Amino acid sequence: MRARPILALMMLAALVSPRGYAARGEVYALVGGRVFPVSGPPIDKGTVVIRDGLIEAVGANVTVPVGARVIDVKGLSVTPGLVDGFGGIGLPAPRPGGGGGAPPSPAANPLAPQALALDRVRLADALKARDSGITTALVIPRDGVLPGQSVLLNLGGEKLEGMVLRQPAALHLHMATLSRTYPGSLMGTVAYARQSLYDAARYRDEWKAYETAARGHKRPAYDPALQAWQEVLAGKELLIVTATRENDVRRALALADEFKVRLAVADAPQAARVAELIKTRKLPLLVSVNFDPPRAPTFGTPDDEKERQDIEEAERNPSELHKAGISFALVSAFAPDFLAGVRKAIERGLPADAALRAVTLAPAEVLGVADRLGSLEAGKIANVVVWSGEPLAKDTKAKMVFVDGALYEPDEKAKPSPSPGAPSPSPSPSPAAEDLR
Amino acid sequence: MKARFSMSALLSVMAAAALAADAPRPIAIRGARIVTVSGPVIEKGTIVLSGGKIVAVGENAAIPGVAEVIDGTGKTVYPGLINGLTTLGLTEIGSVPGSVDTTETGDINPQARAWLAVQPHSDLIPIARANGVTVVLTAPQGGLVSGQSALLRLAGTTPEALTVKQPAAMHMVYPTGRPVFNLARLFEEPELKTFEDRVKDRRQNQEKELRRLGNLIEDARALGQRRGANLPSDVDLAEEALGAVARGELPVVMRADAEDDIRGAVRFAGEHGLKLIIAGGLEAWRCADLLKEKDVPVLLQVDRLPLRESDRYDASFTNPSALHRAGVRFAIVSDDAADTRNLPYEAAMARAYGLPADVALRAITLSPAEIFGVADRLGALAVGKDADVFVATGDIMDTRTQVTHVFVDGAPQSLETRHTRLYREFKDRP
Amino acid sequence: MNALFLALLALASETIAIRGGTILTVGPQGTIANGTVLIRDGRIAAVGTDVAVPAGARVIDATGRYVIPGIIDAHSHTAIEGGVNECTNVVTAEVRIADVLDQHDVNIYRQLAGGVTAANVLHGSCNPIGGQNAVIKMRWGKGPSDLVFAGAPPGVKFALGENPKRSNFRVPGVTRYPATRMGVEVVLRDSFRRAQDYKREWEEYDRKVKAAGPKGERPVAPRRDLELDELRDILDGKVYVHAHCYRADEILMLIHLADEFGFKIRTFQHVLEGYKVASEIAKHGAGASTFADFWGYKMEAFDAIPYNAAIMASHGVNVSLNSDDDERARRLYWEAAKAVKYGGVSETEALKMVTLNPAWQLGVDKRVGSIEVGKDADIAIFSAHPFDPATRVEMTLVDGIVYFDRARDDGKATRAAGGAR
């Protein structure tokens, strides 16, 4: 009775959106494929049942519900949707670098913890990433030292608001520098962060005192930046520090120790060097696969040998961390091709199953959403990908992508589109002291 | 034997004649240790300077009656040191543009001639001279083709008086493909590129510059040929200047430090028929055999950091001894202006790290003279050579040694410098 | 954390006897021919000609060699990552070199190979008031916080003259005060006025808190300002000032300013015209850390003379010779010899200028700078007298651990030793 208009609407919707199918009420059963739940061992000839946007059942002997749309996935593999736990999916492409002269007008305030990535995400751009099997992305504001707060998005649906999994997801601090304004050096960045946190604590105390006894007292000033720090200061919101160097990890930990904040570290191409420290501190890691990010040229005689070694070290980093028994996520960190980066890590010794976990459950764990995402388990959000072959292998393509239980079929002709190739925030050079005796 | 005596006698006569003509008195330094460089050390001997030349040197050299005699007991006599690469006279205070004439605008300046821009009254000259340096090569810097250098003696009131040999060489910089360093650029928004892209860019830039340089040289060669055929041509100072280079008449000092760049420079010189000298040569030890094979001399500064992080810590210190073992010709240079006086200590570092002491001394005397074609006049204590001589209280490579006398062309030089004047003025200020 | 490290370090170090060399102690024992230095638990346990060597000790044969205290470089920018200068704001006392030490800088190893065992790693000279320095020991292979010389008094870098006033470079699009030496003084004066205000503000807050008692209403504390914390600590004499300066008049300016605000300059750095005002420097009680003979590169360096060290020393100033350069830092032993050449400083006094004098200037002379019983075993062994033209460093020890051994260096050792690779 009621169903009919809804059915009509659904059919209409089906006509209108050539690639997507309405999710609500749909039940799917993916049958006979090689299923990688990630939370458990792979299942040959398994079945995954999706109902109403959630995973209903996963297993070798699951009964297909009546009325389910059965999809034969024999010979194909089925994994949780991939999670890019740190990147620029959906953000506009970067402006080309300066290369001299006056700086381009700043697109964003580089010191604005209150800025929201959500305000800058373009829906159409974000959804392109889905074609490669990415169903969830942490979109971080790209530039600056305190670029703002990220949003965790599920890459499906018609409206941006509907895609939000967590907002804000985390507050970001890049261990980077600015070229002409403070902080222009790494030590400046550290000092800036510390001063900000002291100021944020005082802001809290000021407002608390005022709210307790407003009468007779002058009211404190509102400061959006200091306001933005409050949840981090209270230990409720995650602070993600982007670490380009080994010691950035130490600097991040020192900051966490001084202010008792919840910390995760992203990028970290040299993390394996401090594996013991990471283990002891149980530091959540979002390890970059952007192994050769765009950087500023150095003026001194370049040591090509060393730079090549650094790139190789970054490529082996995931495998070394794995050997050290550390759990970590692999993230794009603005790499032009996320999956190519993951494949490189596998090529350099990271076992394929560890790699798969690193782009599904591990990022969910780091970002605190492992109870609802990241593996094929009953009750979790139905983000599922059906692959043409072995997941993460070179020629494997995503044939079907479910986001929140809605089925999307990537265009066969179109190449899986890479995540926007935005440059990572890399440290800008500061004047050499040798020239300032 | 007899010939030498006759020569000595002849020169003594000349000396007397010179004296009569109101020239500086002959000078004899007696009873000193004489390090000739071109021959064995004379443990206790005499050297006589007259008419701007060395007229006698030996254990028992005769001293002309009219000579001023300096007691050299306990002292050591050396040939004046030759610093084979400097900007001395072209620069006074590096940060003050009005006092700096090392680097002309633009990349291609073969027609720039250093000796015409030298400041003979530079405060830096007496300071270098006071520690035994008597001749330097002063060269322009920068760009692709920097200009022409000259050998200068460190005594004289006009550029002409200073000039020993001009031009000495054409100076070039082997293109590395890297952007030129400039303090202001540190504050600009950098253009971000991947490593692979940056390497590619560098290579492309390098190839472009090499083609450019090659074309310039070939055009200059062609012009020379046209001239030879008496055909009219436009006067182009730059092309004219490069003509001598193209014909191999004027050597090219090319700055290159990385191994690939040095090999590239040697290749380039081969392709264009250039007579090559390498300046910098920080990784020369990595291609010593090639340099030996092609007989390419190197002007080395020793007090430098190794190029690569993975290099042995003393790679730049052992560079000279590695070249020496391979039979490569080289001179040790300061590649500086204000630091010229420390030339002997660069040689000392090479010596501490394996270069035989006599070779180290030769590297700052006779070797640069040979490389620039003035070994007949300079770089050793031998009869007939220019009287560029200094006297020291000991081994000149020992930092503690004092220089007591300096002679350029036989004329005694004041050891007064800006520094000694300020010292006297302030040492006893209460 | 550091105390634990040092304790573990002590347990890890061997008992070492360096035997048979000429020991230039730079201390009251003077020069000891054919002497022995006994090292135990990272410290010098005995020095002399008849020192008993315990069984099981590692013996280093120093016959024909010279044993000297490890060289201390009082002006260094080695081992810094992410920028030596916070070259933006005019006063940046809040930034800390200790936050950005780069333990993998191969120049640490290269300087060990030049006999250097400790260095004063400074902020650059971009600002009239720069950041906090870090005194480090060259413990090649250790982590960044383990490089720090525990117990070395903290300090802040000042800079006077051409660099902070940006005479020789422009930042495109940026106009920054000061542009003259007048403005440099204004910045300093203003900073210390603010520091005095800050000090008063906190003293008043402390009074209020005390008056309120444990149960009373606590006022909100004043803003904790990391920059003013340092300036206040300078006023209170808790933090050293290392002031980069050149011209005699600016040296006098800073002495007068410091006197007026009631604090001391610990060292004048570069201080190339120090010889013109040596008595004033001596009277103020500051040390002077200068170049042996590097000069002429700037207008303010044009009156520099290599006799600077000798003249200042003869007026009673504690003088050290420094490098300010990774390359020069490897040959400080010959830089010291220049004090002998220029001005006739005695060889012992000259050697002090790169050992005990910089140790005093950095407030660590009770721990290092000479070979004396009880001090840290920071030692360099040379193949000949350190001033000899053929000399080479053969071995360098820090805290009694051999961090450089020329006989064992195969080029790859630098990588293996350096950091957790």
C-alpha cells in the first residue's frame, strides 16, 4: 500500500542517478566470493548480507534472506571499504607552488585551529575517490601549521551532511613552518603550539570563572582559535600531529606529555626508527604512502644519494613497523595515487594482509570508529567493496562499492581516479645562520 | 759549475749596475734554512736578491759587498707563496656591494677582465702578503662564463704594476642545473616538486646550459676562422674573448665539485678542444684516473666539508693526497680574498692527512706556477727567478710561525697592515 | 630522565687508562709528560705519572701522543633541524633549540674527529632577542634529548648590529623594525620593560593567592607568556645571555643596558671589536667568544683583527675561540694556535681558549674543560701537539666513551654509530 509510491520513487531515483541505487530497505547478499572480514581470517566462498545500510551477516554458511538481491561474486574478492585515514579527498586541487616573487594570496589562514575542512569539501570531487574502492576518508585541511579540524566522511549519498561520520574528527598540527610569518622555524612551531595550549587553558579558566560568578566581573573576550582547542585540551578530541621527521614523533609526544592531550601521529616516514618508543607509548599511527612528496628545492649542493635513501627508507617504513609488531594505518597523505602507494609498501615487504588491515580496520581504530567501521562484521556500517581480483593487487579494480549499504558501480571505462594530488605541507626553509653571523 | 758561477757573477755585476741606477739594494739572507722547492732543502745557506731576481742561492753563495745582509740564523727562507685562486683585489667587504667587483650581471661575461678592476690599495693585500703570499690568481666569479683572471703580485700601486700575467685563464662554472643561491629566495614561497621531478629539472637545466655554452664556444671558433679569412664581421667582445679559449690558447678554469660534474667538464672540454683546469674539485679523488689520463690539473681548497653525508669525514682533507698518488697535478688554493693569508694552513691540513710535506709546500708554490705557465719565473728559489721570497721563524705550515721579512721582486715589503695598526692602537688602552 | 640516562651511562662505561702520552691538563697539574689518565664511570679518576692501572681496564696506548681536554665550541649551529633562526618576530625568546636538535647531523661526528666534545648550539642572529640555546655533548648515536649537557645553565641568544637590523638582506614584502642600531636598543629596552611588568604582575598574583589562603577565591592567573618567562628569568639572573655583537659602541650599549636593568651578559659572541673596549668587558664580567682570524665579510667585521683574543685576554677577559661553522669547528685546535701567532698568547693560554675558557663561559667548568680528577672524561687524543702542523685527532672520548677512533673509522662507522638506523 504505502510501498507502491515508495517503489515508484525508488524507480524514479534509479532513473535519475545512473550509478547509484537507493539504499533504504534494500537487502543485498553477496554470495560465493573470497571474503576478507579483516577482523578474522579470510573466508573462501563466503557470503555477506547487507540490510538497511548495515552489515547483517558475514560467513561461510550464511542463509540468504528472502527478498534479498543476490549478487554472485564467485571468483571475486570482498573486503571492507577502504579507509583513507588522512588526506585531501574532496578538497580543491592545490595552487601551483610560488617559485618566487610575491606569495599568492593565502587561501586559508595557516594558523586557524577553528577552520573546518568540511567547509571546503566539494561533494563531486570527494565521490570520485570511491571508484578506487575508498569508502571513507578523513579530509584534513591542507596548508599551514594549525590548518584546522578534519572531518570523517563516508563517500556516498547526495548531500555532504549525510556523509559525515564525525565532525570534527580531529584537530591538526603540522610540524611545518611558514615562509614569512611566525612561526618560520620548527622550534617556532613547537613554541607556538605550546603557547596556544597554555592560552587555551587560561581561556578555559577565565570563562569558567566568569560563568561561575559573572556578576561584578568583566567578561572575557571570545577567541575562536582558543575555543577550538578546548575539546583537545579536555582530552576529548584527538590531536593529530603531522610528523615529517623522526624527531617530530618525539616532539609530538612531548607536547602530549606537557598538556595531557590525546595524540595520534600522521605521515611519519621515519617512524620505524622510533619503533620502541611508539610501542611503549602505544602511539596511534597514520603512516603515509606518499613516499616522494613535493618539496622545496634545497640551495646547498643536493645530496641525491641521501635523498634517495630517505625515500627508500620511507617505502620500507611500513614493513619495518610491521616487523616491530606495531599496528598502524596506511594513509594517502595527499599522494596522487593512494593504492599505488599501498602497493609500493607491499612491494617493500609489508605483508598483503597487514596492508589490507592498514587501510581498513587500523585507521578506524586510530580515529575511534572501529566499533562501527573498518571490517566486515555484523552490525557495522555496510561499506563493502567487491574487487575483480586479489584486493590491492596491481590490476585489480573495484567492481562494486557499497557505502552505507548503497551500491555504486564504478565506471568500467574510467580509470580509478586518484585522490587529488595536493602537496603535503612540507617544511619551508629558514635562512641559514651561516649567513647571519 | 762554471756556468753557474758565471751566471752568478754576471748577475752580481748587473746588481751593481742596478744599484747605480737607483734600484733597491741587493739583499742577502745569510745562514738560514732555505727551502728551494725546486731542489733539495739547504740546511744552512745564503740567498741573494738583486735587480728583482734571485742572483745566488746556496750553501756558500757569494754576497755582494753592497748588499744589505739579513741574519737568517734559526730562520727559514721560502719562495713567496702563490695562491692559485682568489678574488683578492676584486672585493673588499663581501656584504658591501660598492666594494665588490667579482660578479658581473648576466651569465656570459667572457670579456670581463679582472685585472682592470683590481683595487691595488685593498687593505686585504698587505694582510695576505704579511703571511708570505706574494702572488695570487685573481678571478671573477659567477654565471656560466665569469670572465678572465690574471696573476697578480701583491705589491704595486696600480693594476698594471700588480699584473704578472694577463690573461691567465677564462673562468667558467660547469652548470649543475641547480638554482643559484640567493638569500632573498629563502623567504619566497618555494615551488614544491617531488625528488624525481627535481632531479629531472636539474638535468634538463644542465643540458640546456651546456648546449648554450657549447654553442658560444663554437660561434667564437667560427668567428675566429672568419677573421682569419679576412671577412668583415661584427665586433663582439664576448666572442673575441672566447676565441682564444676555442683555439686552446687560453686555458679554462671550470668550477666543478661533484664527480658527475667533473667528468662532464672533462668531456665538454674534450668535445670543444679546451685546455681545462678544474676549480673546486671536491670529488676529484673519485675520478683521479680520468684527470690523470686527460692531464687536467685541479685547484683545490682543502678546508671544506665532504660533499656527501656518506663520505669519510676526512674526504676533503685526503683529496690532495689521493690526487698526488694518482699523479694528478694540483695546487692548493684558498678560493677567497680575506682568508688568503691562511693558505699555508690549508696545505698543512692536506699534509696532516697524508700529503708529503714537500708536496704540500709545492702545492702552494711551484705547482700553481706550473699550472699557469709562470714556473720559469715564480714558485721556487733558484737563480734567475723573480725575487719573491719570505723569511719565517720556522715551518710556514705551522700556525705559530711568524713571518719576519717579505720581498716581492726583490723589494722589501712592509709587514704593516690594517690589523697591526689597530693592534698597536688598542693593545694598551687602559 | 636525564639522571637515569647518566646512571645507565655510568654503568655502561668501561674503566680506561690512557697511558704514556703527554697530557696537557689545562689545569693546575699543567703538562705531564709520559702520564696516565684513568677513567672510571665516565669521570676522570686519576691523572699523573704514577697512576695505578686496575686489572681489567682497557688500556689506550698514547705513547708519542698528546692528550688534551675535549674541545668546547662556544658558538655552534650544528645539529639543528627545521631552521636555525626564528626569523620573523623581533623577540623570540620562547623558541628552544633543545626542541629541534638533530642527532643525525653527520657534522657531530665530523667535529668529534676534530676533537670537539661539547658545543653551545645557538639560535641564529636574525633577531635582537632570539631563542634559547642548548649546550650539547657530542654523543654521536644517542637520541636528541640525550645530547643535551644536563646541568648546563640555560641561556638566550641576543644579536646586535647588521643582522637583526637586516642591513644585508631584505625579505620581500616585509618591513621590520629595527633598521638601525638605535632601534635595536629600543627593542631591548622595550623587552625588558615588558619583562619587568610581567615580573610585577606575577608577583602580585602570588601575593593575592597567598593572601587568599587555601580556601579563598583564586584569581585567574596572569597569562603565562613563554617569551616573557625567559626575559624575566634573565632579569632574575637565572638565564645566561649570549650576545652576538661586533662594534665597540654596541658592546658598550648592551653593557649599559644590562647594568641599568640589573642583569649580566654572560658572553659576547663574535665581539670582533672587543679589543677596543676590553676593560669595559672585563669590568662587566662577561666572557668573550670570538673568531681567531675570520674577518672582513661585513662592514662591522672590517675592524676585526686576529689580535682580538690576545688583547682582550691581556685585559682580564675570559676569552674563547669558536667556529660558528661546521667546517671550522673541525680545526679549532689550529684556530687556538692563531692566538699564539697573533699577540703572543702562551700555548697553554691558547689551548684554554678552546677548553676551560668556553667551559666557564657556558657554566660547566666544574664538569669539563680540563683534565682534572672528578671532571667528566671528555678527552681528545692527538698524534702530535695540537698546534703541530702534522697533527691529527686519533681518538675522542665523551663521558669516558670512545665516540671517535680514527683507527676504527671505515667511513661506514659514521652511519652505524649515528642514531637508531
